[in-house]
Amino acid sequence: MKLSGISTTNIKSRIRQIGIGLGLTGLLLINSGIGRAETVTQKQASQLAQAFYNAAHGEVMAAPKVVYNGRRLTTQSLFVPFYVYNFPAGGYVIISAENKTYPILGYDLSKNFDAEKIGPKLQALLRSYALDIEKIRYDSEIPYKAIEAWTNFPEYVKGILGADSEITDVVIAESDADYTLELISEQEEGHNSSWTYTPEQWETEINNELGKSRNVMLGVWDRNKFVPMIVQGHKGDYYRLSLDGHNNAMYRLHASELYSGGQIANLSGEVKPIEVEQEEPAFEFYENFLAETRATEEQAQRSIENAGIVSTPEVSFLGGGHYVIKVPEDITRMNLYNVGGALIAQQYYKGTDTANLDISVEPGGFYIAVIEGESGQSYGFKLAR
């Protein structure tokens, strides 16, 4: 098999020559923090990006340059979730800033990343990475595959570059994908939702559908809607997606082996609209009059019921470091950080949309409260002590 004019045997040899030293040095730098979700520094990420590109081209290449870090995609722009490195010879690689996710989230071996021209589809995918990285930072579950990838980085890179490629042209119209994914989002078909699967199972389902249909319609959740895109194929665990007209890069579907939510896909062939059978009423005028009357009464009742429902986040300061925060959905967890990004408190909730927070015992200054709703949406609040 050939890849960029280099045989997989040559790739393996070059990875040994170029990457093994980094594998030993990087292990000392990174491995000590894996269990504690310690972040990866830009210097460490730069070394990993260099090793990846050297291995891809079979020779030592010019040093890469970081051009984007995704900070604005996280809650309140608190953390750097990943680094995007451009290479002078063309191409880029996305290195995770969190060692509990996979090291490489995406790459392109020919075209540079333009941070000024990130379209809505690519932004949706990158934001899904950023939010998963933000969430996993304080998750106690152990990501064994990620640990293996970080501690055996040369082998991990060899697997990426040496994987078989199964990629086709786009054969699905964008308008068809938009329509079909909208229908799927309105229905309760669990097999079309990534929430039903583990990340590995979801990839298997996507791969099976690619084998049958060549393309897969994929929707990525971003800011209360699914952003449609088309999967053209895959190379190992990395996928070619129709992102805003740029189709050379390869991306992971999810940043982590632990979180699989936030995506839908057409995995069941034709999707039909939900049909409602309508009958002609025997006394149409009378029935319409009753329907309008009932609708008026129901609207009045809803207005009464909704009087106490929060439609946008609300913060109430009670004095002395006491806050009450309401969000438009039930809360599952609240994390409190200082301005340096350190977690200082964590609370779990069930069956309530209200969080009560007391920071009276904390030193004076500003704090960030990040509340996670049942839908997975995060809400950030800046509080003063």
C-alpha cells in the first residue's frame, strides 16, 4: 500500500527514527498527569505535531506553527481545548490539549488551516471536540485507549498513517441531507442517534452504512440545532467530511472514547415524514368553533403555568457570597472554578432547574460557575465574592 508516495514499511522505519525519542521524552512529560487530566502544554503539543508531520513525509520537516487553539469554543472561554498547527510545506494537525482524549483530533497533509475562514460546519465539529474535552477534564472514568495512544505515540501515529483508506466522492445532495436529517431530528428513532451507542459502536454503524451507501448523512449538534454534513468515507478512525467545501482533511467523529452524544445519522435507509391521517369532520363549522374555544382556554392555562418557568438563565445575588442560579432546564452538575481555571467545588443535582451557591468562605475575587443541563448544554456565569 502507498501513502503520499511512501510505503507503509518506510513509514514504520521513519517513525522509529524520528518519533521514538519523542515517545520516550513525551512519556515523561505527559504520562505523569494522565490520571489527573493534566493539560498538554503548547510546547509538548508542538513536539507531537512535528513528529506526526515528519512521519507522514518520511523526513524531518520545517517546524510547525500554532494558528488556532479553540479557546472561544469553550464555556466562558476558560480553557484551551486543542492546538491547530500549520506546516510550512502545507497541511495541518489538531493536537488535543487534554491527555484524557485522543492525541490527534484531525489532520490534513496538503492544505493549511485558515482560522479566519472557519465555516459553520467545521465550527460545529470543533465545538463538539471542545465541549467534550472540557467535560472529560473532571471525569473520573479512565480512558484506556487514550492512555495507550499518549504513552505509545509513535505506534499511534503509525496506525493513523498506515490505515486503509475507503473514501468516495460526495454522491448525496446537500439539500437532501438537510431535509432527511431534519426528519430524523423530529422522530424518536434511537438507532439513528449517537446517544444510543458508545463512540466505537457509532463508528461501526457509520462504517457499515458507508459500505452500503458510499455516503452517510450526519448531523452534529451545535447551539440548539443539528448542523448537516456528509461523511464521504474513512481512513481508520478518521473520517472525510463535507465541511464548507473543504474535503481533504480527516477528522475523528468524537474527541473521546467516553462520550458519544451530539450526533444523528441516516442509518436506516429512507426516512419518511410522520403522517397524520385526517378525517373530514361531520360538523366542520361546529367542530372548528369548539377547537378554537379549547385552544383559547389552553393558551390561557399555559400562560399561567409558564409564569414561573425560566426561558433564559437568571442569577440572583442574595448577599454575603450567596447566589441562586436558574437555567431553562433541569441541572445535572455545577462546577465552580477560580479565575485561574482550578476546580474548587462541584455539586450534582436531580429534578431541579435551580442551583444554590455559597462562596462566602472563598477568598475575595471573581469565580466562574459552569452549570451543565440534562441536554448537555453548558451555562457559564461570572460571580464576584
